[in-house]
Amino acid sequence: MGKILVTGATGFVGYHVAKNLIDKNAGEVFCLVRANSEKKYVSQLKATCVEGDLRDRASLDAAMKGSEMLFHVAADYRLWAKNPQELIQSNVDGTRNILESAAAAGIKKIVYTSSVSAVGRPACAPGREHGEGDETMDPTQEQLIGPYKQSKYLAELEVRKFVKKGLPVIVVNPSTPMGTHDIKPTPTGKMVLDFLNGKMPAYLDTGLNLADVEDVAEGHWLALEKGKIGERYILGNKNLMLKEILEILAKIVGKPAPKIKIPYWIAYAAGFCSTGWAEITGNPPEIPLDGVKMAGELMFYNAGKAVRELGLPQTSVESALEKAVKFFRDNGYVR
């Protein structure tokens, strides 16, 4: 395989996608990076970094030149932004730009990193505790909470348009990755970090689908090898209540898990005040209101299709959380 272009390699999932490709000797890996992005970890990979910006088509054309494969992993993943339009510009307009560039360059195959945020979930059926989202479902308007989820769904709709025009794109939808190199960290990594730093005295009655980020990276490669053009694949593993996740973390670090369950209305009020103050100060809120709204439902998904059709690994989530804890401790995130 020849030149492979990866976007988002300075981020959490993108770093692991690039590293996995290099470890496999899959081809000559080039990483598209913004001029002002943190390159500490990506610079340690045996990859060539090329500067560019998803909002600058000319820079994409230059980076794309000679590429055979594209992994478009980059995204603006925030639950709050002073200017929400920034997420649309990066996630929707940026995706359109890079797919146009890929089409012009004659890229042979593309893996686009969407999110389970762009996947719907069924209403709870009578007698069932929850409904699991799968690849056949699109989100309802009520499920598209906040600019991040909205932008990821709109970006996936853009991808579908390009597929209809003949562009060879496979879509992967990671759930909640956990592991090393969550540099910023992401909102979900911050949840782990808050627990480690004693900033989570209580918990909400919500649930997530967790997966090892290294499995998610491998899922990208498997999608390239075995995925069907135009199909989407949920890269996830285990559905867990937040209480269960915190209990696993408690065993890993040897400290008690929170025992107090916060009523939803109290969390909502705290998120409302925190986000309102952020609008005034311009500083990100400690408790994003959109995050509280998302927690109002169980965000459970079924990764069975990716396991069956791609052979997606299912490393234990306990192991993934252990790796996340070690990374945060080793790199000075834990007080």
C-alpha cells in the first residue's frame, strides 16, 4: 500500500489510528495537522506531518497529493463552545472539503470517523430496561442534543451524498473510547479524570457504551479491509451504567466509588448555572448543560455488526480503563 493520509492524528482516536497503521507497516503514513495543534505525541510516530486545515481546501489538496487511502478522523469534539458555529465549520464543512479533495485526487478508499452521536436509539419497549442503537437507526431531533451531535449527524449526511456520487467511503461510529493518549482530554476522558481528582462526589443514573481505543483504531483498519462501501459500523463494546463504570475505576485506583445518586433536576440546574456562567466568561463550563441533557437517556449501542462482519476486537473495558488511569497518572493529569 502506498501513501495513507490521516486527519486528526493529534487527537485521541486519530493518534491511535495513525499508530496502528504504522505498527502494521500498512503504508507511508502522512498526518494532516493544524499549525497551532499540539504535536508532542504525533511527532514521536514514524509518520510525516503535513500542515493543513479542514477549512482550507488548498491545504487539503496539497496534503492529499499522491495518497491512495484516507482516514478522516479529525473532529471538533466539545460539549460547549462559545461559538457553536465553529463545530459546524470543522465537522460539516471540513468533511465536505476533504471529501471533495479526495474525489479530485482519485482516492481509492476512505474511512470516515463518525460517532454514535449520529446513530439513533429506539424508544424503550414495554418490559425492556433500555433500547440499544444500531446502524439501521438515525437519530430523532430530540436525540440530537447540542452542536456536537448535530454536526456529526449533518457530516454523515454529507458523506452519504458523496457515496451516492460514487466516492468509496466506509463509515465507522465509535462509541466511548477509553485508553492512553486522551490528551485534551475528551469529555469522556474528563469523566475518568474527575473521578481520579476527587471531583465526582456523586453520579447520575445514566449509561454509556465503552470500548478500548486500540480496538477502535483496529476497527478503522478492519473497515478499510473488510467494510462495505456506504455501510456504517458501530465500533463499541460493553454497555455500562455510570455507577458500574465508577465502581470499576474504584477497584483500579483503590478508592471508594461515589454512593450518592444525583436527581436529574439537580444536575440540570447545576449544568444550567455552569453553562450560563460560561456564556458570560467565555471559559468552558465545569458542567456543560448539553452533557447533562445527554445523560437523561441511556446511550447504549450494539456493536454486533462490526464484530460479525469486521472481526472487531472486544478487549475488556476494565483493561481500557486501567490504561486510561495509568496514562493520566504518568503524565501529570492527576493531582
